[in-house]
Amino acid sequence: MHDQAEALRHLVHSRELGGARSTRIVTVTSGKGGVGKSNFSLNFALALQNRGYRVLLFDADIGMANIDVLLGTPAKYNLFHLLKREKSIWEIIQSGPGGLQFIAGGSGFRDLIRLSEAELDYFTGEIAKLHGHVDFLLFDTGAGLSKETLRFIGAADETIVVTTPEPTSITDAYALMKMVRQMGQDAAFRLVVNRVEGEREGRQTADNIRQVAQTYLQLELPLLGFVPDDGHVSRAVKRQTALSIAYPDCPAARGIDGIAAAYVRAEPRAPERNLKGFLQRMRKLWS
């Protein structure tokens, strides 16, 4: 009933806007690898979809693109085929279990940073076609302080930062946000704490990083929620099946579902700047 009510509210809102649907661009990132960012991105996308939203998950991790592996759905085409003009944007969109639409990065993002002006025009023109096709375009970025990740954060409407209670993960997440601020980017962040042993550990971790961000960066960092440390996650990875499909009632899957519910209830942290604006900012940051 809860999911149905959220989907109904979303449908009513779309009709109030005259049926026009915009596309919100959200990046999911982390300060370091190994914190479960891609698993979170995948299951967060599925949780949004289960609430009646149209979602496209874009694997934007240059070094470790693996969404298709987690889904157990080898991608026939990826970003490389788009950049080489062998396939259109519609032809590289894959459909995974649960009907989730995704675009595999493959080796394409390495080519993206070397595009000529004409090639960049073509790429942005193809991506612009997605506006209104989906409600959420989720970019699962690379972990850490790569230039590509920072550019995606700077261009997106919002960024979800995934960390764990480990001190190195917290430190690296803070360093990532600090670097974005030093670049002069007015990014809107939200926080997710993954692999917590309990609510107390999750809240303590969140309070620590939020306080430091507020004190030293003057950065507001709303907490979306926690995801319990759960052995079902590694089992789902071995099965190459999304956690929320393989074990929908396990603690981690319920945690991510609750985060998705909190996200759609929350007020947007930044004005919706639409896909065209995102692409314009991407071009500026890439130059």
C-alpha cells in the first residue's frame, strides 16, 4: 500500500504539470572504493522504479564499470558504441532483471575525455534525447577524486555520497566533498552510511561527518539513512542478481528501500536544472 500511495502521488504530480515529465540527474559516489557504492546504486534504482518512477542507471565508473556484471546481464552495447557513432542512445540502453534500464560504460568513458568538439556535440545531442524519457538519470560514478567523477558531481542536480563507518571511508568521503567545494562547485550532497552494525553506529558515523562538513566546509549534509551490514549482499553478488530481487526481505534490501522512500519524500536540495543544463555544465567542466 505504501508503494502504491507513493506511485499515485507521483502520477498526480505529473498530471498537475500537464503530463510533462522532467529528468532529474543524480550522481552516486564515494570517497574510496569497496564501500558498496555500485550495489547501492543498482538497488536504489530498482527501489525508485518500484515506486512508479522511470529510472535509467548509467554506469559512469571509468575504471571499474560493473553494473552489467552485478545484474548478470552482459551488455551487448555500451557507451563506446555511441561515441563511435555505431549505435544511437536508444540502442545502447539495455534492459536488466526487473525491467531496469541501464547503460554500460565499458571502455567508453576513457574515450569521452578525449572527444573533439564535433564529437562532444554529437554525444551531448544524443544524451539530450533522454530528457523526459526517464524521471531519474542515475550516474554510478567512479570512487575517489578522479577528474571525471568531480565533473559529474559538479554538473548533476544532487549527489549521494556513500560511506561506511570505517575511518578511511569517512576521511575519503570528506576529502571528496572538500575537493568539490575547492573547485567552486555548489554541489548538493546527501549522505548514506553503508554496512552499519546497528542504528547507533550509523547515526554516530553520520553525525561525525556531518559536523565536520558543517564546521570546516559550511556544507549541509542531510542524512538519507543507513544500510545494515548483511551477508545477503555478497551472496547476491555471487549470484549476479540484484540484492532486492534475490533477497527482497533481507535487512540491507529493506534499508535501501527505506532510503529510496526518504529520498522521494524529501524536498530537492537544488533547483531542477534539466538535462540540457546538465550537459551544458558537463561541457564547461570538460573544457
